[in-house]
Amino acid sequence: MEGSVDTSSLLGEFLRASWGSLTMGKVLSSLALLLACLAAIRLVMALAGRLLGRTSVDGRMRGYILKGVKTALYLFAALVFAGSLGIDVTSLIALVSVFGLAVSLAVQDVLSNLAGGMVLLFSKPFTLGDYVATEDGEGVVEEITLTHTKLDTVDGQRVMLPNSRLVAGKIVNYSVRGVRRADLAVSASYDDSAGAVRASCLRALSRVPGILEEPPPQVVVSAYGESAVAYRVRFWASTEVFWDAHNAALEEVRACFKEDGITMTYNHLNVHLVDEKNTKEK
């Protein structure tokens, strides 16, 4: 019929329309491929999230892993889409590699801290809320990031420690076991028997709340000094009440020594005054 429009021919002309080496058909097929890649990425990410959720990997670490996988998949999808459009992805990959090398050289310290953060999150030498001592400071772990670990000190300061230094240094975790042992140094006179001193110290510890019965407290002779016998008073307490028990034990030991007549010695300085006039006359 005259004046009718052939839709099939119009569709064919539309698909054959080109802009240089690109045709509308190639663009549509590339877009379809891109959509398929995006759908596959969503499926892979959902599967990866479920698999990581069944492992013992830390929650923050799972988030970092999923973000890294997602970024890599999106980059791969972009390269596939560019390749389907006829773009030479080889030169693009080389350009990205050179750019990545330049960035890595410029941020070596940051990458070192990132690697340290990954090690900390995998090995878990401490968790949030633990009291730790490191070569650069000690305090309660407030936050763990990929680059730094934040500690709150007992005097109210916030210390940010690079993860690379934490991994390379010594870390002492005082909270991981839930209990700590106190080791107090006391002294008594040579005139007081070791048994009397031991009984007085144990009686002092029995007055302090929070000291554990198992393992039992110990009082041992540690050294013989010039003017006193040195003793070590050891006991265990839970981490939450450790310092309260530690300070209370020091007070109670002195009080019990006074009650039991135990002499807590200290250094004395005797000064002798000489009358030079009387000395010369003699």
C-alpha cells in the first residue's frame, strides 16, 4: 500500500547506522553484554557474602574483602564492555598497570599499613575493648581500621598507631584471657620470720574483694637485702577489677603488718655529730 511504512526495513537501517567503526547493532549487543555482566556481578557478590558469612572472618574484614571483589569485578566488566565495542583493551590494561605502579610507589607507607591491617584482622591479636601494650603506647582498643589502630590511654588521650608498626612489633594483650596476675614487692625485717610475714600477707589478701581463690595466692621470699628480706606477693584477679584489687592489696598488706607487729623496713641514715673542741682536749 502506498505511503505505508516498512518497520522491518527501518529497524534494519537503524541497526546498520554507524558512527565510525561503531554500529547501532554493536552498541546494543555491547549494552546487553554489560547488563549480563552486572547481573552476574550481583549474583557473585551475593554468593560471596553467604560464603564469607559462614566463616570465622571478622565482620570488618568481610566488608573489605567484598568491596575489593566488587571493585575487581566492575573493572573486569568495564574491560569486557570496552572490548565488545572494538576498543583495544591491551593498551588500556597496560595504561592501568603503569598507573597502578606509579600510585603504589607514591603510597608505599599506606600500602604497608593496609597490609598490616589485613594481618591484624586475620590473626586477631586483639579486639575492640581489649587493653593492650605496644612498643608505641598502651591503652584500650577503640577502633581498628585498615591503616591505623586507635587506642584510648588511661589518661584520656587518643593514640593512632600505624598497623605496619603494630604487626612488626611486640603486642601484649592484657584482656584476652580475662584474668591477670599481680606481683607485689614488699619487705620485712630480718627479725620477723618468713612464716609470720607470709601469714600476715595472706590475711591481708583475704580482705580484698575480687582476688581469685584459684590459682591460690602466693607469698615467697625473693631476695635478702642489706637491711631487709624481700618478698613477692602474687595473686590473680579478673581483668575488670585487677587495678582495684592491686591497690587495695597494697593498703591491706601495710595494715596487717602493723596489726601483726611485722616491721616494714626502709633505709635509714644515721648522722653522728662530733664536738671538735672536746675531741682536741682529750
